[in-house]
Amino acid sequence: MNRTHNIKNKIGRIVRGAAKGLVLLLILFSMQNVLNAQTKKTIRGSIIEKSSGEPVIGATVVEYDKNKRIISGTVTDVNGNFQISVTDPNTALVASCIGYETMRVDLNGRSTLELQLESGAVDIEEVVITAVSSNDPLTNVAERDITGSRVKVDMLNSQIMGGVSAEEALQGQVSGLDIISSSGDPGSGSQIVIRGLGSLGNAKPLIVVDGISMDIRINDDFDFGGADQEDIGDLVNIAPQDIKSIEVLKDAASSAVWGSKGADGVLLIETFRGRRGKTTLDYQGKYSLNIQPPPIPMLSGDEFIMLQLEEHHNAYGAYQVPPEIAYDPDFQDFYNYNANTDWIGAITQPGFVNDQYLKISGGGEKTRYFTSLNYQTNSGTTLNTPFSRISTRINLDYNISEKLKFSVNFSYTNSFKEGNYSLRGKNVRSMAYVKAPNMSIYEYDQFGNPTGDFFNPINSYQGDGISYFNPVAIASLSSNDVTQNTVVNSFLLDYNILPWLRFRETVSFQYLNEKANAFLPYNAVGTDWLNNFKNQASETNSVDTKITTRSQLFIIPRLGKKHNFSTILMYETDQRTQDWSTLNSSKSPSFDVYDPASNAVIRNIRSGSGDFRALGGLVSINYKYRDRYITAFNLRADGSSKFGANRRWGIFPSASIGWRFSEETFFNSIKGLSDGKLRLSYGQTGREPGNPYDRHAIYNTTNPSQYIDNPVIIPQQVQLDNLKWQTLSSWNLGLDLSFFKDALTFTGEVYRKITRDLLWPKYEIPSSSGFDNLSWLNGGELENRGWELYVMGRPITRDEFSVNLSFNISQNINTFLEFPDNFNNEVATTIGNGQYPRRASIGEPIGSFYGFRYLGVWPSNESVVATNADGTPILDVNGDKVPLSYMGTYNFQGGDAKYEDLNHDGVIDLNDVVYLGDSNPALFGGFGGGVNWKDFSMNFQFLYRTGYQIVNEVAMDTEGMLDKNNQSKAVLHRWRVEGQDEEDMLPRAYLGHPANNLGSDRYVENGDFIRLNNLSFRYRMDRNLVKKLGLNSMDIALTMRKLLTFTRYSGQDPEIPQDSSDPFWFGTDQARTPTPKFYTLSFSIGF
Amino acid sequence: MIRKPIYSLFISLLILSSCQDWLDLRPPDGLVQDEYWKTKEDVRATLMGAYQQLAQMDELLFQYGEVRADMIERDDNTPNFIRDIMDGNIYPDNELCDWSGFYKTINFCNFVLHYNPLIYEMDPTYSEIQKQGIEAEALFLRSLSYFYLVRIFKDVPFATEPTISDSVNVYLPATKDVEILAAIKVDLNKAKEIVSDDYGSLENNLGRANKNAINALLADICLWNFEYEECITYIEEIENSLVNLVPSSQWYSIFYPGNTIEGIFEVEFNESLDQGNNLYNITYTQDNYTASQTAVELLSRETAKEITRGEGSYRPTDFKIWKYCGSSNDAQSVRPSSERSSGNWIIYRYAEILLMKAEALSQLGEYDQAIEYLNRIRARAIMELKSAPDNNQAFEDLILEERAKELAFEGKRWFDLLRMGRRNNFARKDKLISIIVQNVPSNKRLVLVSKLSNPLGWYLPVSDAELERNKELDQNPYYAGY
């Protein structure tokens, strides 16, 4: 009863919200006068080019009525002739064609016409759409006059949409944008950072597609680092070939107009639209091979057994060797524990990608369309992880009249991803690295005959069968499938009310449905029959809907040639709803029955829902005098349902000025300077907390929901009265220079960003409060300072041969200026194996790390002597030498790791911890270029990062030799016998050693690297040859991604992600697999 | 034409005026604070949350009362942090130093105490009696939690206001143990006068605060404070109630099925209502703990084996603790599978009250009277009656031994030992220390003995995490060096 009421309420609210947006739309429609049909008259004519007299083919001729509404239209034939029926003999006809000046003629009763078009550079499309679409979708400022900090990367145009080329890759192209991939492991995390970490928590830039902000759930495993057009296409769930351009807004003055969602930067993505002219049909086929390069070499079964025997013996002495590692042919599992299994090899396969893309576009005077269909399959590089995606897009523009234009964008994507089960936080690949290589994949009986089953013991030497599962069995038998359906639908109405006044309404609907099914059959994992992991099944369904409306009013009065003035008023609404339910069960009757609802033991059923709403208003004023002095002022107000009534609204101003000094007369003397602009901007943006209801103390039942027979309801979180907007203020000073007609361009920027009232997620409070944390706490200040430089040159620009080169470099310094009250700047002050003590300090960048100094290995027991500062041994009361100890509880022995006793007190403890390094790169950026020669072209793109340190956590995990996990081949060179003293040897193997693997500089390395990120070759078939085949164009391209990395770093990948959720973050490399290499062959045909 | 944009602007303004309401969203699942506190049922449901939070701490209460004492020993699956405690390797990062469970109970009680008078004004069906009853229960639970905290950590933050919002100051310094004890005695004496005397069912009557429970807690606090006369006055009130010892033949029914005439305050569990305890797992299935050699010796010191309490407390074949898994004191039949984790955690029962009185009387020198009370417990256990020892210390030992046997594995032993060690200005601290170090490997004993001569070492350190979060707190000086 209550539930249905809620649903009704919700639907009601959604409808009402949408209705508010639509009201405006409808009112505008009603303003249109409906025309009555009249008698028709046929007009014939021809169009020729004025200078040459050649007929103009494919030009459009359109009739407008007195309301500037298009009534009819036609296209000229191969001889330049046309024929059109007009309703009014005195009407005006407009003739236009790409590459020609548009011409308007009054008929004055004539029935034949001969028109002469002048060729010109003006793009007719821009005339008709009044230059809206290529400008900023919110403020309508032309790219040339932008005074904030933003960079646009144009994708190749549709005719040459061959393979993925270097130009298309974003990484390393844009200064100040640091996109980092963490590793080649599928499923490893990474992220995108625009100008440093400005906030805590999941700072992710807003992604806007065709003016619509996308409510995208970015999975933790999204690989922003390798993100190029392909991946961003995947991210926003559209075909990458549909992307026309990607633009990055960097300073607050630019992103401020997007409101709170854009506080961490904005990525504007534009897709292709239909162009007037003949219908074009393009096809592209792409075949790609992804190869996982060889991973860190791991121990073989025999080497592993030897290592484990040593670990066991050193720790416990020579007794009770577990039978799994004792050579005992009578042991019933002898054959199962004496294999040499390459677990990683067993779950790895080459990945094949097949990508088919078809697009059709074209249109006439009234209607233009762009439609595309993309189908992709990817077999994945891990066993049984195929992926397929089908996506479609329709972009439709309809000119109702010269004054009124209507656009519809529709896209639908269906993706299906199969995956493998993860158990206790370990996926198939991470398990393959630690799984004992002496265990066999398949089971043998005690005589060595295969039984045909996977070898899944309930307990093995390493541990229980769930914590140490058989990765091949899980990959082969379990399933973890996710199906997603995404629909994005947006309507745009553009109405030129008066020459100086335009209104635009945008309404968009997004719908995302996700269904995840997972099943773990009992024969995939070693458990007993009572265990919950037996035939475990789960199903999760979620639906996200989002409705946004945006009303814009553009006031652009014509104030003469010297003054350009425009004002934009905007009002936005945004509402989202999420519903999800999940069902977990286990012990279904058979491993063939994997529906969780089928007669299994239901372990839990949960569901939830949430609503979020936001409103935004913007006043934007832009003024330009003589094309020299440019100013912009924006004032944005944001209201969000995530805040309480008293703190709901945030007001965020921004302002910028620009001076195009190259227009000044006194700069005319500088030869070669074609454009020069100096920009200064200041802006504020606000950021809101993550979940919609965090500010409330939600009262709910617990599990169990009763005490005796009395119901229980308790507060689940602390009510937040003080929750408010986090504000980011940013200054930006920029200089744009362009020489020799844009043959050499230069952009330099300096910026400073300060984040105030930082939102701390899950801020820990004393447990004596009865709670563990506050969902959010505002407090502290964070500063990001930096500079960026971008240089681009086209040294050779001949028709047959052209070269372009670009280079960018950035630096960002990230510092805490203030912590919240009661903030504890040291955590994990206990030390132990694998731990680095963590500190955060005022005035220090995030990412500094501390630890012990590692000095090698103690060669023998006698050598372990604590010394005074002068090097003499410390003696005890009896005059005996005192051995160095760890925390006073363990005396080091021969073969143990040797750490520097900095204070010479004979004890290795927290007092011996020193600063080891900083994970923030001093400099990062990219460079690249392209060469075009006749029909061949070649592009390359490098990226680099330098001046930072990494903790090689992989080495820490695979060279520690103190647990039962498999280790890397590096441990073969370890201390084994008393007195052994060799260069670069590792400490001894010792099961559960208290101090052999402490956080020390043993694992700290410089991460500097240069990577050849993209290399592509393209051949475009000769036009004449293609024409003979009856085609328009034909391309073949070969693209190689992440081909080469130059670094001294010994780990797999020096590119490490930054974790902005944690002020104590420092860079650790957890990648066990180097970045995969991609080889893509593609061909495209245009009809 | 010109009017039209003005018209649409006007509409926009209209929409803006209703923004504030449109942006006010509340969670669809669960209530928010200002919607929740409306009726007496709401107060009661949160009070029940406090009981349930206490019920979730059964394993912890067992650990706090037993692991540093001598009645249990480690087994194959004893958690590492418990092994560290047993070995005397107590550091502030030990899990047992996490006091958050008690403070959750306290905070729920504080919520109840804060809103109770407000709801009384709002809800016309809420009677004065009902309101007072709820208040008494919250005061009792809060006092009980603080009594545990003071005995485990000594000085702790004393929160008496709920954490209603992020405006509440949660950075409280520690309050002296004596001040906390004085304050909760005042609260309990108030609660005693207004507590309800009948909740309508046996489970509720024993599983929720009642007059006997409050008197028992007061008596316990007085005993801890060595205020013997006052202690006896509270116990006399209990003696005048209907509570009585169960007969010898039914001694095991105290634990299974529980809720006997002897019960005073029991944390109720009922597996069929999805309210299962953790005690069954830790004592039976998981091999976390077994009865110690000391416990076995105690229970077979006088005869080969105590018939009633012996096999009712542990299973001789494998020394499994039997009070939370058996169905009778034959040490053979395990509880039926549907009721395995239904056993109550007994906080107070009448047998302990009688032993408390014996202790108080003996400390006052009333040996003859004291031995009578002790012998009532022995008689029920079908053991030979004792004659009164002639000195204070011998009597103290006799009572300690009897408590160990009667209340074995009921989370009492460590606090009993601590009380003895603190008594008469730490006169017998050597005995306490010798018991603590029993578990410790012999090569570490000497060091630990000298360390533990500082009585602050008998309390647990404040956990690392708590010190990191709350700068107003200071570490117990005994652990400050770590």
C-alpha cells in the first residue's frame, strides 16, 4: 500500500518536473502560425559558378514564406538545373551550396531563373545555424574569443575516419590533463585528473555529450590512462567513430557555467551531425589484436617447493613439514602437488576485437541527418571474458523555418560483458599470481591418473579452497555477466525570436538499465557442502533515469562593428532516480540451476532507491570591443537536494578578461605574429557530496530487527546540519601566440586553484560518539598551483607533403594549506611488513611517503650488532655486544633484512623512519606529430612523466618470502647459508617473519618514463582508382597502441594512478602485468 | 513579439519560487530524524536498539571477562589479538581495545533519554508510568555500559547527550572512573524508583531492566567501590523479591533453556527469531577457547569431579566450555540444532548476588553470616558445606574460588580478580599478577611481573584509532611508551 503510494508519488514528481521544462517548449510551439495551403507554380532554373561558368551540382534551392519558414526545396542536377514548385509567385528563393556564398533572390513573378553563385569560404551551415553549434553550448562564445583555459582536440573528419590515429588520442595531447593508467591488468583502477587533485573523494570530470551532461557511472576499473577516443567512446557508451571532438575545460571560469557537476573539470564531447549535401554512406571494419606481454616471471613448482621448505624450516625448524611440499610419493595427493603449473599462462589468451561501423549522413535544406550503427566484439585477454556491444545513434536537425530549428539526438547502446567470479577480493588474474605453482590444474588420483575434474581441495597448503581457489576452474565454470541498456534521448528547440534575441530549450532523457548475474557452481571451488559458496548465485537489477531541462535566452544586440555584446540567461533542472534490487542465494539444487530464485537458500534480498534533484541558474555577460578587449562575466546559482534548506544554494561568480594585442596597431611591426591574446580569469565552482541522502540521520531497522519480540529502529548515520558546498576558486593567466598564419602556435598558462571547505567523505569521529564517522565533513584548504605550455608547429605544409609537430609540458603542485579541526595527520602509526607509516602535513604535497632505509642483508648472526653513531658496537651491562632488534621484540639474525638504525638506539622502530620520496610528477606531458606524403600518412604520440617516486608494491608482494604465496624469480638469489654475503642478494625466506619486508626504500624507485603511446600508418587509396571501383573513398590503417616504454623503473608499469580520496595517498605500483599492446588493422569505405 | 520572451521569463520565475520545495527530498527507505521522533513506539524501538546492541557484544563480554584471567585457555582457532592479550603483548592496536560497541549502546540510550520527555509532551497516549519506565531502562543500560568501560579502561569519555547531529561536540576528554561511578549510582537509584515491574512475558521481564537488575548492578558497583554496607542494602532488596535459587537437579536449566527463577538480568537470544548468540560458535564449533587447567583443577579439587557444576561447565573429553552448547550437565548431549545459539548471556543471577553478599559480609568481618550465604551456593551444588575461615584473606580466597566454580565462563572472573587486586590499597596485587602471567611463556614472565606492578597495566589501553581521532584523549600512562 505504502509502496505503491510511493511509486505513484515518484512518478508524479518526475512528470511534474519534466512538465515544467516542457511547458516552455509548448508555449513556443504555440507561437507558430499555421499556414494555409495555396495554389502552386513551377519555377525552373539553373545555377552556375560566377567565375568559371561551370554548373553547380548539388546546390539546394529553397522557398521561404514571409515567416521565414521553409515551404519547399530541391537540389540541382548534374547540369546545375533545378525545378521547384512555389506557393507564391512573389516569394523569395534561397540557393546555397557548400563552398559558395548563399544567394537570395526575389521571384517577382518570374518562372525561370539563372543564378550565379560566388565561391567563398563561408560555411553555409554556420550561417543557417547562426554559429551556435560550434560555440560553447552554454555561453555561446566563439572559440576564438574564449578567455578561460580550455583545449579542444578535433577528431579526424568523417571522410578519413580510418584507424585510430595518434591525433585522436587524448592522452599526452592536452597540457594540464594527467590521465594515468595503473596497469595492464584488466580491471585495475585508474583515473583522469585535470590540473591536480582539487577535492577528496571520487573527483571525476563532468562528461558532456552534445550539450547534455551524462550521468555516467564510471566503473572503478575504467582505464582512463589508456583512454583515447575508443575508450571514451566506451565510457559514454557511444561508438568512438561518432566522436567529432573532445574539449577539456580546465579553469573554474570555463567550467563554472556547468555548475557543481563540473567542479572537477569538464570534458565536452561533440558527435558528428548531418551535413547538407548528397547522402554519404561510410563503412569501417576494424580488426584488433590485444596481446598481454609476458608478466613478471614467477617461480615454477619445483622452485616454489624449495622456497617454501626454506620458509618453513627457518621459521619452525626441521619438523612437521606439510605433506604438500614434502617429497612423499605415498602422499595420496602426491601428483596434485608436484606439478609445474604456469597459472598466468593458463588463464591468458590473445584478445581479438572485431569492430564493424556503418554510418549514413546527409540532408537537404530542411532536414539533415546523421545515423550510425556500431557492433563490436572483444574476446578479452583473460579466459572467458568476452564483451560485445551494439550501439546506434541518430542525430537529426530540422529547420522548420529560418527562425526555428529543431534537433533530436537519440542513441541506444546494448552491451553484454561476461566475466569471472571474484572471491574474497581476488579475481582470477590476481589469484594466478599467488597460487602455488606446484598444484596442478586438473585432479589426479593417487596413481597419477587424471580424474577429469579440476583440482579443488577444500584445504591446501596455502589455505582454504575459497581464499586460494583454482583460477582456471573459476574462469572456466563460473559466470559473472553484466548486461547494460542505455538510452539517451534529447530534444533541442532553437528559436530566433528577434534578430537580437534567441531562445533555446533542451530536454534530455537518459535511461540506464543494468542487470548483473553471477553464479559460482560448487565444482568450481573447494568447499564443503554446508558452505555458502556452494552453488552461489546472485542477480542485481538497477535502473537509473535522468531528466534534465535547460532553457536559455540569448540576447545579442547589434551595437555596431566595434562592440560585440551578448547576454545569456539560463535555467536548468536536473533530476535523477535510481532503483536497484539484489538477490543472493546459495546451495541451489544443482550447478545447472543458476537462477538465484530457484529453490535455493536465499541469503539476502535487498533493494533501494533514491532521488536527486538540482536546479541551476546562470547569467552570463560577454563583451568585446574592437575584437581586442574581451570580457566575460558569469554568475551561477546552484541548488541541490543534497543540502539542508539553510545551505542549499551556492552562488558562484566567475570573470575573465582577454586582450588580443595583436590587433593593436603598435604590434603590427612584429612580423609573423598573426594572433596574440593575453587572458586572465578567476572563477568559483561548488561541489556537492556524493550520495543523495547523506545529510539525514536515517532511522531504520537492523539485522536482527527485533530484541525478544520488540521491534528495533536505530539511527544509521549522523544528521549533518553543517554540510555545505565545497568551493573551488581558481586563477588562470594565459598567453596565446600564433605566428606565420598559424604555422606555429604557442599557449602558456599559469594557474592557482584553492579548494575551501573541502568535503571529507566518511570523516572519522571518536567512537565514543556512538558512531564511526560523519558521512561528510567540510573543512580545510587544498591548493593546486602549476603551469602549462603547449607548442604546435606545421613546418611543412605543401599539398603533397606536410608535417606537423606538437609538444606540451605541465607541472602541478598540490599542497594542503589547512586541515579540519581535530584532524589527525598521522595514521597507521604502527609499522609492520608491507606498511609505510603515513603522514599528511600542512604545506606538503599529498603523496609524500616515509619509511626505513634498507641497507641490504645481514650476512651472519655475528654480524648483527647495534652500533653507536661512531660505528662502535653498543655494549650491554655485561660488556656483550647488543644485537640490533626490531621494536625490542625480535633480534635480527643472519639473512634478515638490514635497516639503518638512524638514532643508534639499537632498536628499529618508528624513530628510524625518514622521508623517502614524493609521488607527484615534477613534469608531465606529451609530444607527437604527423607526416603526410601523397596518400600515405604517419602519426605518432609520446607521453612522459618525470620527477616522481613509486613504491613498487608488486616487488614487495613477490619478493617478501614470508607467506605461502608464489613469488617472482627474483627470489632465487636469496640468502641461504650463514655467512653468505653477495651483492644484491635478497633476505632469507622465513614464514611469518616480523620485519623482513618493512616499508623501506628497498622498494622505492624513480618512475620517470617516456612512452610511445600511439603509432599509426594510413594509406588512402588513389581517388581515381577508388572512383573506378564505384566508391567514394577507401582507407587502410594500421595502429599500434602502447608499443614502447622507455624507463629505468624495474616494475611493470611506472604509470600509477592518484587516489584523491585519501590525503595520505602515495603512489604504489600494484600492476603485475605490463600495459597490453594493441595492434589494430582497419579499413574503411565511403560510398 | 517582444512580450513573448518576457512571458517565458515570467514562467521561469514562477518555477523558481517553488524550487525550495522541489529540492526537499527525503529518503524513501527509512525515516529522517525530524520525522521519526513522534510517538512512544519510536522511543521504545530505539531503546530496543540499545538492548540489541548489547546483545551483539556477547562474544566481547566473554572476552573482556575471561581472556586475561585463568579459567580459559587458547585453542587452535583463538584469534591472534586474543593470543596477544594472553601473552601480555597488549598494544593499543589490539582489537579488544575497541570500545565502540559500548558507546553505541550508550548513544542509543542517550537518544532515548533526550527525546523521551519531548515525546511525552507530543503523544497523548503516552502515560507518565510508561515514560518513566522507558527512562529507567535507558538509565540502567547506560550505567551498565559505563560500569563495564570503567572496569576495562578506567578513565573514559562520559557522554550523556546523544550525537544528534554534526553540531554536537564529540571530542570528549576522559572522565575519572570515580566520577563516572558516582554519577551512574545516582542514575540507578533514580531508575530503581521508576522502573516497570512487569513487561508481560518472562523473556521481557528478565531480558529488560527490572528492579532486581538495577539493585544487582548497584550492589556490584558498591562492591567494586568497597562500599560494603551500601552493597548489602541493595542485596537485601533483591532477597525480598520473588527471585530464588533453582534446585540442584535443575542447575543446568539456568543456561539451557535459561530464564529461570534464578535469573535477574539475562541478554536474551532466540535463534528461531533470528536472534542468535555468538557464544555457541566461539565455544563449540570454532575451537576458539577451552577450559583451562586451572578451571579443571578447581572443579575437581574437592571431589574427583563436581557432579552438578563440573560437567555442566566443561566437557572432560576435550575441555570444551559446556555452558553455551550443551542441553544438560551430562557433557554429552549438544543442544538441538534449532536452538544452538539460543542460550542467554547471563549478566546477573541470584547465585552471584548471594556470593556478593557473602563477600560484603566477610569484608565487614561478619564471618558467620557470610559463610551461610556461601554455603547456600555449595549446598545447591551438592558440595560439602564449609566452615568460616578465621581471617579476611582466607575468606576472600574462599569466595573467589566459589565464584570461579559457580560462575565459570560467565565473564566474571577477570573482574573478580581485579576487585581482589585493588582491595585494601592493592594489598594482594601479587596474587593477581601471578594469575595474569600464568598464560605467558616462561621466558617473558619476569619482565611482565615487574611491569604489572603498576596497576594501570591491569586496564586495557585506549585504542590507537580512538586516540588518532580524539586529541582530547590521553593514553593510559602505562601504555604511553608504546
